[in-house]
Amino acid sequence: MAEDMTTPLLSESEVLADAHVCVTSPTVAILGSGDFSRSLAVRLVACGVGVVVGSRCVNRIPSGLFPDAVELKNQERAVAQPVVVFMALFPEHYRSLLGLQSALAGKVLVDVSNAEEMNIHGSSNAERLAELFPDSLVVKGFNTVSTWELQTGPHDGSRQVLISSNSSEGKRKVVELARKMGFHPVDMGGLSAARDIEVAPLRLFPSWSGSMVVTFLLFFFFYGYGFLRGILLPFLAQGHNAFYRLALDLVNESLPAVALVTLALVYFPGLLAAWLQLWRGTKYQRFPSWLDKWLQRRKQLGLLSFLCAALHGVYSLCQPLRRITLHRLVNTAYRQVKAGIEEPWDELAVWRSELYLSCGVLGLGVLSLLAITSLPSVGNTLNWREFTCVQSGLGYIALTLSIMHTLFFGWDFAFHIEAYPFYMPPSYVLAVVLPCIVLVGRCFLLLPCISTRLTRIRRGWERKRNCPVLQHHHVVANGVP
């Protein structure tokens, strides 16, 4: 069944105050008295629909659980008049209603249950319900709607309700009811589609899985590489114990590398798509499936990049609080006093720190703006040109600032032999390779000779040798038989 809640998130009075109560519609019955039943009743009453709740033991329902406008009856009396009946029960209790077959004949039964596991073996819950009540019109729907969404009032009309049924009449009644409740019904076809609808709420971040796996693998790579290069090999070769770096230093070295590479992965598929269109000379050929999926996951990759960058910023702010940092400052001051150096000043180091910190702060700020505009509530307020300007234009600015932050941090260290212990380059050298490739590729696309051709292709122009129909029209237009 749809998601349960032990405690209502909004009071009944708040929901009723937000709704415009219309002229009372025909009564709807709800079998079951759980949290979902209560939230559904509150929403229906707020939309001007009469509600009667049927329970096996009416006396066991606490007073005040349902709105005063809801009638509480036993199951047989509850389904006597209403045409639409919501089955707010767990599927294993459906057989207990077999005694109501004659009372439910010809009525619309709305199955709101969810599957218990991803792989459904045999019939869906809705199909089994249809087998138990062959004279009723079974409709699958509302299982993807949680109790919270039922109680938030009629302001979430963009929320989709997936509906499937073999009965067009039953489907029509449920569609009308969903619209009256402020939802957007989506017809998924016959009752056989109930299998996919029932497992939909069980999918855990379906559009995030690939992006999260990529981000985790990148972090695992950079963290393992840093551990091998900076901790394990020095310990085995020189006996130097630096395992304390595992908790903070190594994490803080890995996070910016992951953030930089992940941000590059946001814009790399767009470059591949552009160059593929230039090579094909048309926009009417589909991209490979892997590239198409990659393009659809760019928002998730961008948000994960922002998460890593934000964590890197927080970890960096914690650096002065570490005991090892205080220990190093005291030792440095002691060596300076012992050497008789009164006011040490390293102009080059100062410029390096100022520049890489400034670029890092600016890059994180722009990345924050990208993350905010990725939220649907914010992105929907922008027109297409504004959204493109922010996500593409500012996105490349964020990538450029992040690369500059990394290069200023590395300064000229990457050219010193000391930076390659055990012939292994620093992590930031590996992390900056793909972003630089993306930035150079983008610069090439901005060249007038390339950008003009790409714009023409995206406006529908095709190379004639790639389009036989255009070739034919071109030959006929020039009078060649």
C-alpha cells in the first residue's frame, strides 16, 4: 500500500483551510482505517467529495482520527451506495472481502497497494483483485502517492497519478476523481501495466544510481591512489608512519579531485554529442544509447559535484583546528627563532595561496548557483534562455575556476621531481586532465567556422550526401534527370 505515516504532517484544519470546498460530489467509499485511509479521506473531503470509511471494527477507530464529515460504517454498509471504492488494505486481506462480491458488483475498485519486492512473480496485486471480484471494475492507481502528498492540499497539481485498468468506464471515473483532487492522472494502459506501477515506489533513486556509482568509484580511486602514494609506500620503504592522514587529509585531497572530474563529466557528453553531429552532418540520427543515458544524468552528476566541492570547503575550514596543524606551526616558529629569522616572507607562496583560495571560493559560489537552479521549484521559474545561460555559460565558468584553483594549488610543483615519489604523479595532476580536455574541446566549438556549422545542423541543415531525399530534391531543382 502507499507509504504510511505514523503521525500526520499537516493538521486536518490546515488542509481544509487550503482547499476550495466545492459542491459535494457522489460519495466515495474507503475500505480500511489506516494512515493512508485517513489522509485520503482528508483530501477527498477538502475537495468536496463525500467519504464513507468501512472498517471491520468501527468501534476500534479512535475518535477524531477522521474529519467530522466522514461517515464511519462497517464494510458492508460502507460499500452499499458509493460507485468508487478505494481498497486501502494490504493485499493479503483481499480474500476477507469475498463476502462483499455481490455488493461490489459493477463498482469501481481502486487498488492502491504496492509490490513487496522488485521482481514480481505471477500476477500483480491488481490482477489478483480482479480475479477475486470479476464483476467489479478494477483500476490500479494512487499507489505512488504518499500520505504527505495527500495532505499537502491542492497546490501540487503537477503530481502524477499512474492509472491502469481494462475498463474504460472505471478508468474514466478514477481520472475524474484524481483531477478533482488536484493530481495529474496518467493513463498507463491495461491492467497488465499494474506490475510496473506497483514496483515504481520501490525503486530507490532510479535516476541517481549510475551517477552515484560513478562518483563513488571516483572517490574510491583517488582515495586508494592517495593512500598508496602518500601513506602505504612511504611506510613500507622508509618506515614513515602517516596513517593519521586517513581520517581527514586524504579525504580532503580526494574530494576536490572527485568534484573536478565529476563536473567535467557533466559537460563532456555535450561535447561528444556536438562533435558527433558535426561528423554525421545531421541532427536526425539518434545518439548511442550510452551517450543518451549519460546526457540524461548530467543534473545528478552536477549536484554530486557540488556536494563534493562543498564538503571539501568544510574540510578545509577545519584544517586550522587540527592538532597536527598546531604542532607544525609551533615547530616552524621554533626553527625560525633558532635560525634567527625575524620576519620570514615568501612572496611567491603568498600569491599562490591568495589566487588558489580566491578561485576556489568563486568556483564554489558559481557551482552553488548551478545547484540551486537545478531544483525544479527554481528551474521552472526560468525561461529556456535563462536556464541555458546558467547551466551552460556559468557551468563552464565554474569548470574554468575549478581548473584554475587546482593549477594555482599545484603551482609549479608538478614540474619538480620531488612531486613524483615512486614515479606516481600527484592526485591533482590526474584530476585536471579530463577537465582540461573538456575546456579545450569547448573552445574549439566556439571557433566561428565550427560554431556556425554546428548551429546550421541544429537548425535542421544536413549534408546532402547523408540525406538521399535532399539529394533528390537538389538534383531535380538543378534540372538534372
